[in-house]
Amino acid sequence: MVVQNIDKGKYPPATYSIYAPQIVSALDLKRFGNEYKGSCPNCGGTDRFWITDYQGEVKVNCRKCGDWKAIIEALRGLNVYPTKDETVVNFPETEEVHPYLTRKRIKQHNAEVDEGDLKIQIINSKGQIQGTQFIDENGKKKFNHGLQYKGCFSVVNGPITDFAYISEGWATACSVTEATGKPCVFALNASNITNVVEELKAVKPNAKLIIAGDNDEAGIKACEKAFSDHGVESIMPHGQGLDWNDVWIARGAEYTRKALEPKNVLDEVIFPDQAVAQIAKTYLVKGWLTENTISAVFGPSNVGKSFFALDLSWHIAANEMWLNSRVQGGSVVYLATEGGNSFQNRLVALRQQYQDHTDVKLAIRPSPINLFNAEEDIEKVEAIIREISKSHGQCKMLVIDTLSRATQGQMDENSNSEAAKFIMQLDGIRERTGVHIMLIAHSGKDTSKGLRGASSIRAAIDTEIELSFDEDTRIRTAIATKQRDMETGEMLNFILEVIHLGEDEDGDPVTTCVIREATDEEIKEVAKPRIKGKNQILFKQVFTQLRGEGKGAPNPSGAGWPDNAKFWCISEDTLQEHFIGKLVGVKKPQQTFKQTFDAMLANGHISINEGKIWFCGSDGKTSDKEKSEPF
């Protein structure tokens, strides 16, 4: 047997009773015989990772990767395995009364020590002693011979007045009462819990009872029966196989106390006299995104959704103003399920664009994922969020780019029931991590109907940001079309600007894009009338063809001209000749040219000076290469 201890002496031992419950809870492992199994924190192998008890310490391995050293380091990263900075819950030092009490980290309470055993008296509902449980130093338990235990129990930290917990085991009862300060009834075993509930209700009809149940098959059945027969609710620890003493040892009193707090359905409602004005800042990006909600950025293909979302994510991660909107930043996890390593180029471009942003806590994961029905993937994402929060500060946002690729074809987007299941998975991630979740999605074939897919997705989303693209002006527009807790209508006009990163092995340029806010001049173009009708379209096509052939030149400077070399100009005669040459079956081609020319001039599409015509929009401007051409 290989002893699993990295740098022995530098780290505390991985005591099984302390660390196994933490690992089981963090990774949501399932019990199989003497082992707990689940997804490997190192390689992700499903149901190949296992932990077991070896001489009182945690032993781990994975039947897929077999790299137990890497697994231990991964568990340290999740803060569920001992590190140089001791993570064991510190309990007060006390004189040892009995080895079992020391191991379970509990006080003596109503137990006596008799010839090396703990003795706990068992009573009935009248308070009459019916027998005894004995617990030796190794934790072996036995009752006195002939005990008729049905309905019998022992009360830790009594008497019972208006409230009490009920547990299966005595050590669990002690842990519960030490955490909460409330009485806890030791019911002897799971099968006796319903009987104890019945007896207590008979003698304490006004007392509220809560079962602090064990999360195993027998414990779950007992809690279900107590609720079915008597309406008594239960609270069980998260993680199969755990009881509340496991939690007490692993997490300490404060965590256990909060986990055991009874939940009242009326805690979820607010009456008018209880309402308090919510004036604290809850936004991530003011006017656009709120904390711990779900948003969707959507639009047609190639509209720039990923570039938009990445720029927004960058500013949240940098805790910097996004354009004119305030930001309450934090770390961001971005799931890039399509686009692969191109996201590295985009990050390099953003780094160049925002050189004054020095501490950008943006983590990109460029690989596929299934958040619809793959529990191991959901666990992996939550583990990433927890680790990022630990090392880079609270994770504020999770971006899923795109919705369709994040379900790997397992979800029918048009099915309301399947979409509701997906939203439920996202809500679970939100509740467990506190992040805002941003979905990148496509609009439907009919863009007027908004986000593609089932209506249940649109109904569940708190914020919708729709992107559109004007082909003539090249301006993209983002509008907040739905806000659950803010006003709608925030709008951003932006341009995708090409960034040159270098050249590949063939000498070809390597580029990517960043977004920048459109200028006032560029925005004015959006309001201009569109080029329409076959003759106006032909006019522009002829101009574009001649320009591509090198006909014309940049405008000169002087009276009646724009700034020197700003626009590409072609002579009116040349344009007319080629325009008329492309007209088919037109009786008066010169007149058609003049009517087309006059209409485009009147609508501001073109200008003319000294017989030279240019297009006034951004697509009429000269490139750097064209500016070197003489008129």
C-alpha cells in the first residue's frame, strides 16, 4: 500500500473523519460500499475518482488518470485537503474524558463513564428509565439486554419546552445541541424516529419538532415517514452518507448552526409593514446588468455578440467604467464553447486596447461543456468559480457563449419543459455561487420575435440585450430590450475595429476585432435615408466597381472639398458612361442617370464638386493605401 503524503511533516494529516465529509460535500460524491465515488477533480473522469478510509486518513485515487498527487493538489485548491495553513476547525482544548468524545469533538453531556464505556440512560415519554446504551472507546455501541426501545429516547440538553431536534445517534444529538443551543432527542436508531415523534407529540403537543436526519437510505426513509405520518419536517446535511456530527467536525459550530436553522415558508414572503427600501447598489453594470440574475445577449450570426460580451466582461473583471456606465466589478469566468483558441487573440487585442487596465480578473475556458444534463460538467464549472473566487476575489459573472453549444445538442431549444430544466440548472449554479449568468444566444429566423427558442427561457431571463447590424453604415447597436429591475432602453452604438496582431508563417496578417463606441458622425449616418430602388443600387455598384479598378482618386483640398484626401472621388462623366452602359431596355438612359443622381444627392448619399462625385458615408472614405493615389 502506497502511503499518500506529499512533503510529509509540512502538512497536517488528512484525518478521514474531518476531511472525508468536506470532500464528499464539495464534490457531491456517492457512496459505494467502503468508497465514495464521483467525478475526478484532476481529470474529470466520471465515477472513476474514489476516496476511502486508510488507517484513519483519507486515501484518494482515480481509475482513469491514476495521478493521486495531482488529485491531492486539486483538493487543496478546493480547500478540502490539509494545506500548510491548517484548515481543520479549531475546537477548544479540553481534558480527555473518553476517546469517543475526543474523536467526535463533543462534550460529555448526559453520559457517564463507567469502566471505560460511556453510559447513556434511555427513558420513555414519562421520564422513566428503561435502559442504557453503552459506547466503548472504539465507538462500538450496544444496548442493555432486553431493552424494549420502541418510542424510547434520551434528551441531550433538556428539558424540552417549545422546541427540540431529533437525531438517530447520541453523538449527532450532542453535535446538534452544541451548535444550536437547543435540546436534541437521541432516538436510538432510524427505525425508532417515527415512534419517538409520536411519543413526544403526545406529551409536548405545542413543541415544534425538527428531525436532524442522516443523509443515508435509512435516514431518508425515516424522515419521509415522520413527515407523512406526523407532518414533522427534517433537515439533512448536503452530501450522501453524512450525519450532523460529520458536518460539526468538518465545518464547525457556526456553519452547522446556520445549516440547522428551521425554514418557515412564511420566511419567503414579505408583508407591507415588513418592506424595507432596497437602496443598496445591486448592479454589475449600471443600467445594464444586476447581480445574481440571468441575462441574454442575442442577435443574428456575425453581429458581434462575443466581441460585445467579452468587452463587457473585461470591464467587470477590471472593475473599470464601461463606456459611461458605472461598474461594480469582480472576477469573471467566460465559457467559450465556440471560437476555441481565437479567444486568446481577442484577449491580446483587449490588452493592447486597454493598457491602463492592470489587474483584469477574467478567466476564459475555451472548450465544450454540457450544462443541461451532465452533472460532472456543472460541478466542474462550480469548482472553477470557487477556485477563481478564492484566488482572485468574488466571482461576479459567468458567461456562457453560446447557449446552444453549452447543451451539446442534448436540449431541444423549442421545448418549454427542457428549457425550464436548463434554467433550473442555471438557477442552481447562481444560488450556490452567487454569480450573474450571461447567456450568448441567437435570435430566431423572425428577428422581430427576439431570442430563439422556447418562451420559458425568455420568461426566466431578467435582462435581454439585443444586437443588430446596419450593413450600410457598419454600425452595430445593442439595446436593453428587457429589464426586470431597471428601466429598459439603454443603448450602445458600436463599431467592430480590426486589430492587427502580426503575421503567420505564410506572411499573411493575423487579425481580430475589438469594439469601440461609434462617433456622433457615424451615428448620424444611421438616420440617413437608405439607398433604395434598383437604379440607386446600380449607381453604387458602378461606383464601387470603378473604385476597385483604380478609377478616380482621393479628393483634393480647397473650397468646396472635404478635408484633404478624406473621400474617394470619381468623375461624373466616367460614372455616367458606365452607369448607362449597364442599363438594359431603358429608352432614356441619360434621363434615368440624372434622376438617380438627383435623388441620391438630395438624400445625402453623395456630393459633387468640380465634376467629381464621392459617397458621403463611412464606406466612401479613403483607405490608407488609397490616400497615396494622386488625383
